[in-house]
Amino acid sequence: MSKAAAPLTNSPEFTVSELSSALKRTVEDTYGNVRVRGEISGFRGPHSSGHCYFSLKDESAKIEAVIWKGVHGRMRFKPQEGLEVIATGKLTTYPGSSKYQIVIEAIEPAGVGALMALMEERKRKLGAEGLFDEARKQLLPWLPEVIGVVTSPTGAVIRDILHRLEDRFPRRVLVWPVKVQGEGSAEQVAAAIHGFNALPEGGAIPRPDLLIVARGGGSLEDLWSFNEEIVVRAAAESMIPLISAVGHETDITLIDFAADKRAPTPTAAAEMAVPVRAELMVEISGFERRMMLCWQRGQESRRNELRAAARALPDLSELLAIPRQRLDGATASLPRALKANTHAHHRRFAQASAGLTLRVLRAQIAHATQRLTVSGERLSLSARALLRQRRDRFTGLEARLKASKLANAQAQRNAITRDRERALRLTERARRALTTLVQRQQARVQASSQLLGALSYRSVLARGFALVRDEQGAALHAAANVGAGARLSIEFADGRVDVTADGDRTAPAREAKPASPAAPKKATKIDQGSLF
Amino acid sequence: MAENTHADVKKLTFETAIEELESIVKRLEDGKVPLEESVAIYERGEALKRRCDELLRQAEARVDKITTDSNGKAVGTEPLDVQ
């Protein structure tokens, strides 16, 4: 019964894995080797793994592509974004995601147009960096000693170069053998250029003065190595002047722009490299001939000048005749001149001696005497004048002295008068002061005597008190001091009475004591006593 | 005598030598060189000419090929036989 349902589900059931594997087989079998044309898009790589990933696309479709590391390293044309290529490879899917992609084995630009576009693009880029600037160009040496040639060691190119050098000017040539096309050739050419530059000056291998990078004609693809950036940069960086000679006249590669000089062919490069030896030799001998001729001509003209000058020289005797004649004349007149000279001196002597007489001497003495007299007179005159002058001065001083003496005496008198008046005034004041003082003292004495009178014990006596004295006249103050039978004197206001005290009567001490300080009290007691 | 005086000429490059030779010829042609100097520069001219000749005769065609080590560095030369 289960079969009954089978027609409805006739197709077998696959697992996803089965289907994926089946598809993978189908795809890989059917498209194991395809060539596909498309534009590179979304180029990513080379990755750190070395693989490159991108898409190939045309107007309406797109397919993922991959280039494994090993394949990429071998590629002559490296894939580049936007480049239209024909890629050769196989299709594959991997079951993990069932996406298919093309694994590219080889890649080539799709036609000359694509290559040209790539080259233009690269030229623009490197040009923008200044690699092609005229200012970078070096001058070629006029006659290089050693020429380095970077090219294939076999083939027509090196032969052409060597032949042409041989014709013009044989030179030492160093050939750095390289592959000039195909895989790795760009790297080799660049390495050769760097290698020549790295040779030390004066080393075992002579360093070239000039480099020629050469290759014969070929298709654009054949010459492509010389468009590679690595080669162009090496040529631009070369410190040795470099001639590029790649392809035929019409072939242009990027190295031509970076080179210091571009030769249309390898043969032309050899011509640029060296001058023609034979021509140089002719030139040298021409110089030599000219130099000799000029020198000879110079010598000849000098000789002529010498001859002419010699002719112009006057005869020696002629030259001497005139001085000789002068000498003769001088010699003849010499004694005469001597005589004349002596004569002149003699005359001067005569004149002088004539003037030398006594009269002259006397006149001089007279003159001196006169001067002496005059001087004497002037001397006495001036002495008198001096005396008079002194006397005048003295008289003047005397008068001034007298006047000042008088003035001084007057002043002294005035001063004395003033002092005397002052003394008088002071005397008056002293007298008055003394009188006043005496009066004041008298007043004081009077006042004092009145006061004294008032205070005297006599006035007490006048009031009825009496003063008791002992035999010696001393005032007694206490009854204790009075012995029995003592002779006493009592003074009253109007006179004294001598008395004798009674015996053994003892005065009450109480009364006696307070009375003692004052005599009047005692006297009172005595009075009382005497009253009792 | 010229050999000693003009020892430096031996070291001149062809280009320098021929330039100097040319200038000597010009000066002599102008005819204004004093006698003594004219003799001297004539002798120098001779020496320069000999140097130029020598350099021209030296021209030897020797062609070598660079040999490189595994790193691509130049290590020596060997004759290159081009047929």
C-alpha cells in the first residue's frame, strides 16, 4: 500500500547532504575547465592567507571567484579591480553552503584594450608620484668606461648592442642576464637594475657608468614586464644613468618614461651610449694640428716683431755721441768754473774784512754807554716815584688810625656813661628794697612782742595765779619736789614773796599729779593750799 | 719635463682632457698668450693630446656576464660568448 502512494512521491528523497554532494559532483564534472570573460569586481586580496577573493561580473550576472595563493604568486597579470579578464579555472561548490564559485587557474586581460587601459592607469598613477618628471632625468656620461646591460644573454638584442659598440667605441660591457618576458621576468629586471646600482665604486666588479635595459620587439603582452611597477620604480630610482631600449620604435612601455633616455631600439641605445672613436681621433688630431700651427704662427709673428724692433734700434755710437759731446763741453769748462768760483769767494772775503775796523767797535761802545746812561736815569726816577708812593700810603693810613682812635674813645665814654646810669638806678632800687625789708621786719618784731606779751606767764599771774620757785630760782612743778622746810619763792603779778614749806604734809598725789604739767595749776594748788 | 709637469693629465677623463685641449687651441688661436705661457700651454696641449690618444687606443671590447648568488646578488663575472 505504501507503493500506492509512491506515484505521488515518485522522486526519491535526498538528504540535503546528498543533494549538495550530488550538485558538487555535477558542477565540478561539467565545468571542470572553463574560460569565462568578465570584469573583476569587489576585489579583496591577497589576504593574509595569500588567497584572493572577488567576483566576475557582466551586465546582468555575477559569479564568485577565488585565486589560491600559489596560483596568484605565479600570475603574470595580477587581478585588479575593474579589469576585464578572461579567467580559466574550474567551478566548485562546497557543501557547507551550496554556493558555487570559480577557482581561477590563470587570468589574462581581455584584449589589448584592457591592457592599454591598465597601462594608462598605471602611468597616470606613477606619473602623479613624480617618477616621470623631467627634473629627475640624469645626463648620460659622454664616454662611459663600463656599460651595464640588463637583457637576455642570448638573442639578437645583446648582439646588436655589442656590434654597434664595437663599431663606434669598444667598451667594457657587463651583461646582467635576465628573463625578458613571462613569469618572474619583471622581478629579475628590477633586481638587475638594483644589483648594478649596488656595486661598490672600485670593487671587484667594475661599477657601470651607464645602464641599458633592452629587449627586442614583441606584442604588448610580451613586453608587459617592462610596464610592471617594480621595474618602473627600479629604473626611476637608478643612480646610474639608464637608457631604456624595449621593443621596436613604436612600442612604448612605462620604463621608457622612467628611464633617463629612451632609445627606440637596442642598436640606438648603443649609439647613445658612446661617441664614435674614429671621429674623436680625427677631432684630436685636428686640435693638435691647430695648436701647432697657432703656436708656430705666434712664434713667427714674435720673431717678426723682434726683427722689426731690432731694426728700429739706433746705432750705438749715435746713441753715445750726444752724451759724449756734453761730457767734452763740461770737461772744458770745469777749470774755468773753478776759477770763477774762487774769485767770487775772494771778493766776498775782501768786502767782509773791509768792514771790520776800530770805528765800528767804538760806535758799538758809545751806543752801549748811551744805553747805560739812559737806564741809570730811569732807575733813579723810578726809585723816587716808588718812595713817594709809599709815603702817600703811610700818610693815609696815619689819618685813618687817628680817626679810628677818636671814634673808639668816644664809644668807650658812651659805654661808661650808660653803665654809670645803670648803677645809679640799681642803687636806688636797692635802697628802696632795703627800707621796705626793714619796715617789714620791724612790723614782724612788733607783732611778735605783742604776741609774746600776751603769752607770758605774767599775764597769767595778773589773772591771780602765782609761780613757785625753789631756792635756785627754778620753777617747781610738783608738790613732791618740795621737801619740808624748803625755802620757796612765790611770784605774784606784783612781786615775789619768799616762803618756807611746812613739814611732812603730803599733798594728795591725785591732785598733785595733774597739776604738775602746768606751773599755773601748781600755783593754783599752792594758792588753794595756802588757802587751807 | 712635460711628463712631470703634467702628471695630473694621466688621471683626466677623456672628456675633461679634450675640453681642456680645445680651450688651449682657442687661446693659442686668439694669439694673445704671452710667450712663456704659450710654450707652457703648448706643452700641456701636447700632454692632453697624448692622454686623449691613449684613452682612445685603450678602447677594448671586453664583454662579461654577471654571475649571481642564490639571493640574486652579483658575485662575479665570467666571459660572455655571444654568437
